[in-house]
Amino acid sequence: MTFERPKELLKPVKRRFILFTFVFAVLIELIPLPHGSTRWLPDFIGMLILYWVINQPRRVNIGTAFLLGLVADISTAGLFGQHALAYSITAYLALARQRQVVMFNLGQQTLVVLGLLLTNQIIMVVVRMLTGSAFVGWGYFLPPLIGALLWPLLTKLMLMPYRHNAV
């Protein structure tokens, strides 16, 4: 897998496709898995928010991240507003440097996404600790690493429907 930027032209992204990807990510989060197996799964909703904020900032923004965070809070039965806060802050950080990040190759984007996903997890740990929960352990920071490793694959998959061969 190369880490170069795609050189072909891309068709415009439809809002239905963006909505479908978010619905699919929420459904993945709702799949009941055996206890302990979810410790290594990345936050698919958070990854998609970062993907769309970086690649379609006019369609997916901080407000979208906040709403999807509320959906994630409800679907995971976690502390209400925890994901919303974390997603909003990471979406803001991604939007602040969006023009630079979109010009990076996939290897550089992976490092940026790793930092953003780690920031997301740190925010959630801090919120939990402020509400009286104990530290969840260092294993809680494994999903951002796996999510960053999956970033090139996610990018390639998301671009597949919109590739248009340049002549």
C-alpha cells in the first residue's frame, strides 16, 4: 500500500453517502461483542468524523460531531455528553489545520489522526475521572493506535465509490 496522495479526480460526495457511513458506524458500535473484545476496537464514529471533517469540512463540522457524540453517548450508555465533548474538540482541532492535513500523504495523515484519536481518548478519560471514576488503565489507549493503523485502509475504502479515472 503506497502512502501517496491520490492523483485521480474525485466525483462530488453525496450527503446520503455521508449519512450512510455514519449510520453504518453507529450500527457497528451497537453490535454486541464478547466482554473484553471491545478493548482493542477503534472508535469508528470518531474515525469517520475525522475523515469527513478533514475531507468535507463544509458538510461535516463541529455541530455534526457534537450530534454524533450525543448519539454515541446514548448508544454506549456512557456518561451523557462525554463523546459529544470529545468529538467536538477533536473536530475543532482537525478543522483548525484541515487545509494542511488534506495536503499530507496518507502516512503523515496517519500520524495526525493518531494524535487526534489519542486526544479524543484523553478527553474521555479526564471526563470520567472528573466524575469520580477510577483510571481505566493504559490499555484504554490501544484503540487509537489501531484506528491510526486502519486510517489508510479507511481512506482507500471511502474513496472507492468516488474515483473517476483521469485521462
